[in-house]
Amino acid sequence: MAVTGGAFAQATMTGAIAYGFESDTTSSNVTTSGFGMEDAEINFAVSEDVEGLGKLSAGLGLGWGGSGTGATANDSNITLALSGGMKIAMKSAKGAEYLTGGIAGAGANFEADLTYAGLLSRTRNDSVGVSLPIADGTTLSVTHSESEVTIGTGSAANVGILQTTTATAATVQPYDTVVLGYKAGGLVVDAQYRTYGRQETNNTVYASTKNRLSASYDLGAAKIGAGVDTTTYTYGNSNTKTLVGITIPMGALTLGAQMLNVTASGNATSTSNYTRTGALAGGMYSLSKRTYLTGQYYTSDVGGTSNQNGYLFSMYNTF
């Protein structure tokens, strides 16, 4: 803690440690399984009142990918909350998957995220954004995001400050996102529109735009959610994911389930167009305020006649 010019800073430290067991089986009856570290992280946060501006907060995290690995950068941020409600945030974060880990997931705490049914892997991004309240319960935000790279080099690999739209070895694109959020009672709604930079024209893997919409409603006895995520590429093809989720609190036990559908269309070849499905069910049991157990079972279509299913159990201790 520090006191400077009348401004008071408060520092906190939080973290989590988890171990678990996972088993995964393919349609060809190939099973991989094992026990290991599921999660290990430590996070520091500090905040202070800045006279004449508002409150400034910052966070820095370290994480370990597994037993024996070294510490790596985790999520970090600097956020300035102005007195009028506007927030300016700079972040480096590996965000949750929008559907299964977001509003449409209805708040379920699942390590498995139906990735094999066609969801993209979660990547770390640097971003800067502004958000402000525009009406009761309604917030508007605009954010620019880049892949986490050395400052000044942009998102594309091997491209300097004088960037072009020419494709590089890595399909990495910066993007701008506008988000309209609404909360009232048990209803939460999130609508997003995203445009991508550094596009290569007439390409099936370079994104042009993304539209997202998800909502959840807390009924008390259960929380239900649904969402859709559509990406359109410069070739004109698209990928659409829809998900419905539910969580049911039962005292120390919380049960949940999700069903996912992924459709690719507009590609030049019929084999590149498909519809895949996935489902996940599981629960979380709190042993105390800091310790809980999780268990999940998932099954998904991974293309063609293949499918994949598995289960995961873990114990978390948080501090």
C-alpha cells in the first residue's frame, strides 16, 4: 500500500491451484487420459483515487501451464474509471470463448469448451477500449485489439510498421469491436459487431466481419442462455455457431448443460461445408468458500463420420 499526495492505493493478491484427471476418446477408439495440473495462477491488483479524474486500477497475473513449467504472463490491465461513468481500459488477456464461456453459457463453470465441435482456440490479445453508460442498464463500448506482439509491429507476423494487406505466413488480424450491453433484473443481453483489418481478398480464412448476439435470464431456480456467433470471410463464406445453455443451483451443487451447433457454408467445395454438433453436461460442488470440485462430460462431432467424447474431473483451491 502507498499514500501519495492524498491518493490511497489498495493492493490485493488472489490466485487458484487445481489438479485434475481427463480422458478423451475418438471414434476410432483411441483414448488419451492422465492426471496433472489443471490450473495455477497468481494475480495482483492495485487501485487508487486520482484527484480530478476518477479511480485508476491495474492488475498483473502470472500463470503456470502445468507441473514443472515456468511462470508465464497471465491477464493484465490498466483501467481508468472516470467520475461520469466512462471507462478507459488497456488489457492483455486470453478471453473466455464467447458462447460457451460467456452469457449464452448461462454462467456454467466448465473447463471443457466443446472446442472439437468447431470453436476457435482462445488466443491472447492486447487491446485498448472505451466504454460508457448511455441509458439505464445500457452500456456502449468500442475496443481495438491486436495479437500480443512487440509494440509497434502490429498483428501480422514479420510485418513492420509499414503494414500492408498482403497475407503472411500467419493468419493474424487486428480487429475493432463495438459492443452494446444491457442488464435489467435477471436479463442480460450482449450484442457485438466486429470488423477485421489486414484482409486478403477472396480468401476463405481471412475474416471480414463478425456478428454476435447472446442473452441470458435468471429465473431464480435456473439460469438459461442462448447465443449466436457468425463470422463472414473475404471469400464470402461464413461460419455460424449457436449455443443454448442452462445452469441449475442446488445449494452447494450447481448443475449445467450446453448444446452447440456449428455450420460452415458458402465455400467453393461441398466438403468444406458442414454442420457439426456438440453437447456438454457437468457440475460444480463447493466444499467451502475457497475449494470446489468440478466434473464434466462432453461429446462432439469433429467432421465426417468422426466424433469425440470425454470427461474431466478437477479440484480447485482459490485464495
